[in-house]
Amino acid sequence: MQIFNAIGLEIPKGKTLNDLAEDAEQRGEASVSTRSGCVLYGHCWHIGAGLEVWTILYQSGAGDVFYADCRPGFRAKNKQNLKSWSLYEDEEEGEAAVEGCLEGSGVKVFFQLQNLTEVSPKNFQQKLLRTALGGLAVRAEVSATEDGFSWKQLCTTEGNAAKEKTYWRLCGKVTAFETLRNPHSGNDLYWMNLDLNEFKLEILVSQSDLRGGKLRVGATVKADVWLQGHIVSESTYYSNYEGIDWSARPVDCWKNFKKEN
């Protein structure tokens, strides 16, 4: 439940995660992925500013349909290629995860795949998987000391052996940051781009949850994040389409077809 704070979404008293899943199903864009013996129905509620809520329904071969999962999401701007990757699925839980190494640096990542039902199976035939990764912070602080870069799975750190493999502990330098507001809840967030030495990662944190000193470019940030991401494909661009750009003039488009005699 706490992880929803990172996208500025709180579940009101008297409400449950199932209530949020129903809202996401009603407001979300539907997508379907067929498996042997079952069907997964995804609904992505595009809240705005890249913020999302995903809900997954599982339909068995016998036709029974039940709610499988509901989770927050964020469509990061940075695109990264994964090599030597593997896909893991738990169909009944509605979950999928990807493990691989970032091209160029070789850094290992393991993350929750959000848009499994949204992409074509052809994407999983590629040697390099085009992804957009983002960390949703469950804990973040601006450090008063300039500690070194770090990137570790939380389950490998002392006292956190039970944590899922998608949770990571990091320390990096802020190269850019912006304030975001969740259009639905009105809660304020920080978007940060962090330099982790061998790669860069975008993270989100609720402004009320950020501890320590003043956030600035060059500051050292320590955080525990739930790593999630999307596969970038043609269908992903279509899902982000928000309508006609009325600032573009039709005459400018037709100029591209004009031939010089």
C-alpha cells in the first residue's frame, strides 16, 4: 500500500486495494494477452504526468475471471537496452518480471514489467529489449555527506532477506529534478534523474516522504526503490497518444509532399 505514495495516490479510509482496482478498471485503457490455458486482461489508468495505475484480471481456461493484481506505475523518459535478459511470469498473480544487464555498462537489473498485456509477443524475440525503467521510492533522503555510488538489491542487504528482488537500495547524484503533481489526488511529488555512476535512473518520491537536506542538482540521494518498467514498442507510443495537436497547422504537413519541378 505504501508504494502508491510514490505516485501521490493514497487509498482513503474505508477503501481497499480492490476498490482502487475497480476504479482503474473503469477508467483504464484495456489490453489483452493470451496464454496457454488462460487470458490476462490489463487495464492501465493513465492519471497524467506519466503516472499510472495498472490492474490485471486473470481468466482461467474454465472461464472463471478474478482480480489478480493492482499496482502503481510510472512511464520513465529514459530508454535503455537490456541484453542477456529473461522474462518471468506468474500468470495467476498477474505479475511479470524481467532480469537482464544494461547494454554498455553491464549493470544487472530486475524489475516489475508493467505493460505485459500491452506489447506484442514479437518484442520477446529480440536479443536486445528496449525498456524504460523507473524507481518508485519507499524511502528517500538527501544526504548531508557525499557518499559513493551504490546499486544493490535490497534482499541482499542485512535484515532485508525477505524483500522481493524488485526492490533496490541506491545512492547517486541528482543531475536533474522537477516537481510533479498527481492530477487526480493533487499530491506533490519529486521526479529525479540520478547518476549512479554506471547508469542513470529516474525515481519518484512523494514530497512529504523526502527526508534530509534541500534537494538540488549535485546533491547525494539515498533511496530504497521498487524498480518497475515498461517495454518500449510501437504500441507503447500509441497508448500514450493524447489526441490531436491543434498547434500544428495542416498546411505545414502538406508542404512535405510538395515537389519541385
